[in-house]
Amino acid sequence: MDVTSTRTQFAPTTALEPGERRLETFRGDRATYWREHAWLAAIAMAAGMGILWALGNPHVWTGAVGGLLAIAVRAFYLASDETRMEWWLTDARLLGPGTRAIALGNITTVRSLFSAVQVVTVTGDKYLLKYQADPKTVIAAIDAARGRGAA
């Protein structure tokens, strides 16, 4: 009987290969998480007010309240999970939460999207390392490991 677990895996569960070494660990940064959600709340508040104004609603201020509440509920609900997600960079692979495993040779693009780092594979699969305090450092580490792996 195949039983699928609904338990969220926050760290890699893939075992390291013999001789494989972990070089770096990347985890979501709590301060970055809250800063991004503050920006999202400001955008949602402005959008809510703009929509109500365009519709001619005399209570435009309720758009700000609605936008703030929507983002705040999401932020508080997901904060503990999103900041616990962990990625391991090894000398051969990038291992993500659960069984996600990407061979360094299969990575074609590594770029930043706000505070996230997007990893794209040769097959077009995309992965996000979310809420990184310093995305440029993460990108540099992955690119350096890719350079070592290709040699």
C-alpha cells in the first residue's frame, strides 16, 4: 500500500552520494521575509484603494484595510514555513527541501528575482530559493560550484 505523506519537508531528505561534500546551506531570512511582505502590503493597499476609487466607491479607505489584512494574514500564516525551507549546495548538486535534487551540470541559469534566487535547469524546470538575505552571494556560490563541477 502506497501512503503519501502530507508532512512538509523543510530540509533536503536526499542522501549525499559517497564523497559528496556540502559546501553551503541556504535558508530563508526572516527579516527579508517581513520586508518583502511589508512591500506587498503597501502595493495591495494602494491597489485596493485604486480599484474602489475607479468603481466610484465613497469608502476608498476600506481598500487599504482589505489589502493590509489580506497580506498580513498570509504573512503570519506562512512565516514559520517559508523561513525554514533549506537548500544545500554540494560539490555535485543543489539539494532542496524533500527530495528535490538538481545536478550542477543540469543548471543553465541562476538569477535573482527580488530576494529569491531562481534556478533553471536544461529541461526548463524552475526552482526558487526564497527570501535570501543576499541573493548575489547565493548566485555566486552556485556559479562557483558549477565552475568546479565542470572542470
